[in-house]
Amino acid sequence: MVFSFIGVSLLTLAVAIPMAEMCSMYPVAGGQYSWVAALAPPKVARGLSYVTGWFMLIGLLAMGATNNSIASNFVLGMANLVFPEFEIQRWHTVLVAWLVAFLSTAVNLWGSHFLHKISKGILIWNVSSFVIVTATILAMNDHKQPAPFVFQDFQNGTGFGTGMAAIIGVLQACFGMCCYDAPSHMTEEMKSASKEAPKAIILAVVLGAITGFAFLVTLCFCIGDIEATANTSTGVPVIQIIYDSTGSKAATCVLSSLISVIVIVAGNNILAEGSRAVYAFARDNGLPFSKFFSKVDSKTHVPVNAVLLTLVVQLALDAIEFGTTTGFQTVIAISTEGFYLSYAMALISRLAGYYTGHVVKLDGPYSFSVPVSIAFNIIGLLFLLFAAITFNFPSEYPVGHESMNYTSAAIGVVALISIVTWITTGRKHFSGPGAVSFLSGENTATRNVGRAAEHVDEKKT
């Protein structure tokens, strides 16, 4: 797991660099699907953009539901630690996840002008919490594992062979290194977006890699019995490791609360990102009832209907856990799969453009030479395709209905919906990115896209 995290982090950076280039050139809320429209060969650009938009949205919406559930697990896990007689039920998890979703929605609707400050504040909180938690458990743990256990031992409890188990371990790291496209969906509410958003994309990956690796190594050194930790009654192995290290329920709750705040605020950020992506896709007539979901409140400048749609979908996805844990595991899987497929479509479009002669020069404030840029595109694309395929593998053997991975079926349904809606309505009504004139380098006055167009005009002057 330790070395797979390093590999995934480096390969993720190879994906983030081309995406930062695209964001620097095309800072619009549509993100990936807008870049596909600009970079793909003209004959297929609109269709590929439409499909990319659907994969991007399902990734964002499913990741929001997943994050809500993680926050719920931490809250309930601390409750179980303090009150061992309290037995966590699935419906508890769903209700607390819903509470997190409603809290995020309230902030997005009535505190949108604080989003930028919240993002800055949580960055400081994140780094501070990382230092406090790691330093505390390292200092208080008196039964640390030896270095060979952390860096050499290979624990395989999957039932598969070593090679397959290693691949499954890589996929766990992939989930942790995701969502770094978030700044691209907030560009129309940022100043100097073509400069700041790409920096934020790269910073998200670099900071996540450094803190994630250090925290992972710390947990591996401090873990006790692996089976007991995995099957802890708290439902959260991290809480169990902290408790085993400190021996104090109070200290464990304090340290776990620091992490919980990060996860809860992340839910707020993911909902903001998802609602802006919904708004952008609706603005371009990519959704049913697009006119309704693309409305922006004249006073708060918030896409209220898009925020509420994002909330409803998150609630529905979280509600799956009422009936089955296996079904919700699929939601977790498609959250990462949706992101990775949308990232891959953007990189494929860039490479396809070069292959067909439709070369679009990315000369934004953040850019590399063409050979370097293309090299990163190829490396990043190979990684994304590998991950997207292996996300569909089951995690245990023998495979039964409880351990079966239904990700391929879920992604197939999303792909089918996008294709059917494209054939029936999308090809007639989907306009492509609202900033298509900007993406083509034309006069932005022909298609005004609000603040995105204003950013372009500022750049030209």
C-alpha cells in the first residue's frame, strides 16, 4: 500500500499537469467536458463533450454522497467508542450522511460568499491537523511495528494471487488521489482564474501526496492487530488505530474530530463543485429541464436549482445504504470511475487532435512545451485507462453476490443513458460549452458566458 501510493501519486501528477494546462487556457465551470469540446476533432467534439459531461457529473455526485457517508462513519465511530453499547446500524449512517449533506447545502445557498475563505481556512486546518494527529500518535504509541512490516511485508487477505492483490491495493490509493479537478469548476467565481486555478490543481495533488504518504506510513507503524483493526466496532480503522496508540477515549475523540471537520468541509466543497458543474452542463442544454437548472439567483449569484438538484441526488445515493452495503460500495466505486473516465476523455481529445491534425495550442499562463505536454498526456492517459479497467474487478475471492463488483453495470447504465439522451435530444439541443466562442479563440461578445467571458476580456486587455 505504501509504495502503491507513491506510484499513484506520481502518475496522478502526470494527469494533473495536462489538466492544469487545459484549465489555464479554458477557465470555465464545465471543466473536462468544455476542454473536450475545444480539443477534440470537430466532427466528434460535441458528442464526446456530451458523454464526458455525464461521466463527470456522476463522478461528482457519487463522490459527494461517498464523502457524506465517510463523515457519518467518523461521527458514529466516535459515538461507539465512547458508548460501546451503542451499535451502529446502516440507517444511522444514512441519516447522519443526510445531515452532512443538508449542512453543506445551507452553506452553499446562504454562505456562498464565504466559500473562498472556507477553502483557505480548511487548508490551514488540514495541515495543522495532519501535524497534530501524526505527532500525537507517533509519540504516544508504545507498540510500533518494525520498519520491515511497513515497507516490506505484503498482507494479502483478498483470496486472489499476489499480483491481483497488488492491483487491488493500487485502486485503494486511487480513491485517495481524486477530485483535483475541483478548482476548474469554480473558475467563473475566481479572480485571475487562468493563473490561480491551475496552481490549485497542482497544489491539491502535491499536498495530498505528501500529507497522504506521511499519514499512511504513520498509520502503518502504529497499527496493532490487523484483523482486529479492520473489524473494529467503530467501523473506522483510523479511529481504532488512534485509540490503540493513545489509550484515551478523550484524546481519540479530539484527534478524530480534527479529521471529521476536514471531511465535513470537504462535503461542502464537493457540493459546490458539483452544483457548478450541473449548472454549466445545464447552461449548455446537456440536462433535462436545462433552463430550470441553469438559473442563477440575481441576489446571491448562486445557481440555486443546481445546488438543490445536487443535494437530492446525493440524498438518493446515500439512501442506497438503507437496503444494502454492497450497493453503496458500488456508489463509492463509480465516484472514482466517473472522475477517471472524464479525465481520460480530456486527455484523449488532446492526443486525438494532434493525430487528426486538429492541433490546438495551449498557450495559457500555465503551459509546457509541446513535447513535454504530450508526454505527460500519454503517461497520464495510460494510467487512467489501467485504473478505469481495474476498478471493475471484485476485491475478494471467491466472488459472491455480496462481494461482486457492480461498477461496470453502473457505468454501463450511465453510458447508455448518455448515448440514448444524445440520440433523442442531446444532438439537437446540446450547444456545447457556453464559452465555445472563447474556446475557439473568437470574439467573446458572440456568446456571453457571464464571468467566464469577463475573465477572457481581462486577459485580452
